[in-house]
Amino acid sequence: MIKVLIIGAGHAGGSVAAFLRQYGHDGPIVLAGEEDAPPYQRPPLSKAWLKGEADLDGLLLRPLSFYAEQNIDFRPSTTAVSIDPKARTVAFDDGSSETYDILVLATGSTARKLPLPGGDHPDLLELRTLKDAERLKAVLGPGKRLAVVGGGYVGLEAAASARALGAEAVVIERAPRVLARVASETLSAFFTDQHRARGVEILTGAEVTAVAPDGVTLADGSVVQADAVLVGVGALACDALARSAGLACDDGVVVDEQARTSDPTVFAVGDMTRRPIPVHGVHHRLESVPNALEQAKQAAAAIVGRPGPAPEVPWFWSDQYEYKLQIAGLPFDADRQVVRGEPATGSFAVFHLNGDRVVCVEAVNAPPEFMAGKQLIAKATPVEVVKLADMSVSMKAVAAQ
Ligand SMILES: Cc1cc2nc3c(=O)[nH]c(=O)nc-3n(C[C@H](O)[C@H](O)[C@H](O)COP(=O)(O)OP(=O)(O)OC[C@H]3O[C@@H](n4cnc5c(N)ncnc54)[C@H](O)[C@@H]3O)c2cc1C
């Protein structure tokens, strides 16, 4: 019987364990994770949970009882410290070790620190884990002011949640616009307007030179005072274990479309991987729940020897105020953008095209555009741009004949 050891009990690791049982793996499964909670969803940590609209049970991927019922040996508060690929063992921080036939690495990513004076202060907040979210929630409320360094999705969602809890929020972004790395100018402008309309102060082109738990110093010498400072400047792949075990890494563990690493007995899944994206013909590191689930299926299927899932178009979502943003595809090789609908109405989509093919869609409160856009990307269907921009033409009809 093949024994599978999974390191990292987050969205990807927890899902590998569940898919293995679902696909009929009947050998031992050990699921060891650093955190003390069973696998849970992180997206609500900056959204519903932070606003008090979801409890802990609502966060869990599956109830704790699931692991015993499925004969999955779940070990919380267990940190792997090294891998010996020759002996096929993993050592843990409590001095114990575990053997494996197949190892699955699912150690996720970690919040990037600010490489600036004060950037390593322990009272600065970050938002990656439930514990981080509990710390953040404890400092939000009427009369409080939160400064967020970084205008990415997590920072903007946290600012929106802070407002919902009655706190003031200021977002400090170095780039000329929020979401600069990840979204179109149209989308950045839309969300900037929405945040400002709800009282969030947004500073763009603002270079931070030092941070402290009670304020952020900018390059012009001004200080943004706050009761708490949240640093949301991206995430780094947790690939140190893999690198020291000699696995091929390139800003993330390099895997193939079956989530296999350069060692045939080791798989890797989730935020920590650099993976092929067949639909776009590129290798990329994705940080999303759909990616964690897709790779969990790939690894579990390969381990039990059944066909893997069909390749998916990468997708992602973000909730801010009453707006649901859904993004499918990657915009890197786009040569133009087409806006469908009017941002002022709060429902619109930005399509990124390469020639007459859609490569990415950003849809705000526009599920039909998201769904149809995802299909167009998956099938590389040519579209007629004039029709795409015309709301009177249905999404079904925009595909060129
Ligand atoms: C605040 C927030 C909001 C988000 N919102 C969205 C969203 O709206 N939509 C979306 O698609 N995605 C969102 N994401 C991203 C999504 O949650 C991640 O992509 C997903 O959790 C990745 O799963 P993972 O298992 O790879 O990593 P994780 O879920 O981070 O799990 C990795 C686990 O491995 C553990 N670990 C690390 N090192 C070790 C070790 N040495 N030994 C044992 N255990 C270890 C960690 O403690 C952690 O529990 C959000 C993330 C955050 C933080």
C-alpha cells in the first residue's frame, strides 16, 4: 500500500487528502500542517469573516471529524523542517520524522515583508492566516484608523472590511494606481472611486521609506498616523524545504501538468508551485483557490493512476463592498482592451485581447461576461470586437462565425 505524506494542511494540501480518498486511494495518508486549525478557506479572512459575517466553522474546508472518518491522519501544529529524498523521510520540529512512498508538498506562500526600516517589527500586521486575521479584527472598529501598505486585492479588501466595521482606512500604494500589477487601468479606476466614495483614503505614487506599528513614513517626509498598520505587499512561495531537498525551483517549485516535481516521488501543489498553464502556453505561479483545487486534483489523480482533470483557464475573484470581481485568464500577451458596459453602472467587463482572441476578462458584477469570457479563452474562439463592445449583442453572439 502506498503511503502518502502531505506537508501543509491548507487549501491545496487538505484537498489532496480528500481527493485521494474520493479517487479510491486506500493506503495511509498523513496530513501534517504548521497551523493548529484543520484546512480552512483564506478568502473570507479579508472579506466575510473579517466583517463578522462568517464564523470559524464556515471557514473550514471540511469539519474536523472528516479526517478521522476518512482515515486521514491529520496532524495539526506540526512543522516539517527537512526532507531526506533518498531515505524518503521528512523530519518535524518536534524531533519526530515520518517516512513516505509519495510526498506532496503544499506549503503555500508567506506574506512578503517590507525591506525597509521597521519592516520586521512584530507588531506590524499581515494577513495570511486565521491568527493574522484575528489580530487585525481586534484593532478594527469605530474610532480606529488602519493604514494599509499595498493596494493589491488583500489590502483593498481589508480596507473595505475596516470601513464596514466603522474604522477609518488609508491605503498607501507606491505605483501610480492600485492593483497596478494585476488589473487594467479601468478596473483600478473603478475600485479607487468606490473606495474613495466610502471614505477610504487612497494615496498612490506614495513611496514608503519606513514603517512602525503606529505610522508609515513616506518619501516626502510626511507620516501617515494609524492605530495599526497592515502590510499587504504580496506573497512569496514557501519553497525553502523543496530547495534544500534539491528539487528544481524557480520562484516556486517547478511542476508539470500532473503536479510532479523533478523528483518522481514528490508532488507539489498550490501557491508554492510554478506550473504550466496550457491554455496560455506559459509557466506561472498562481495564488488562487481554483489553482489549489485544480492542482490537488492533478496530484491525486496521478498518485492513484487515473486520468487528470482537463486543463482549466486560471480564474480568481475578489469581493469589495457590493461588487464581485471575477477574473479569468492572463493578460500578459494582450494587445488591446475592450470595455463592455459602463463602469458607472457598477456592472461591466474589461476584455483583454490578442488579435481577435480573448486572453483575459475582468468582470465586475457581470457573471454572464465572466462565464462567456472564460469559455472564449478556453476554446480560443475568435470574436468580433465591435460586437463584444456592444451590450445589445448577447455574449453568445459575439463569437465570430
Ligand atoms: C486574505 C486572503 C484572501 C484571499 N482571497 C482570495 C480570493 O478571493 N480568491 C482566491 O481565489 N484566492 C484568494 N486567496 C488565495 C488563496 O487563499 C490561496 O491561493 C490558497 O489558500 C492557496 O492554498 P495553498 O494550500 O497553496 O496554501 P495555503 O492555504 O497558504 O496553505 C499552506 C499551509 O502550509 C502550511 N505550511 C507551510 N510550511 C509548512 C511546513 N514547513 N510544515 C508544515 N506546514 C507548513 C502553512 O502553515 C499553511 O497552513 C486569498 C488569500 C489570502 C491570504
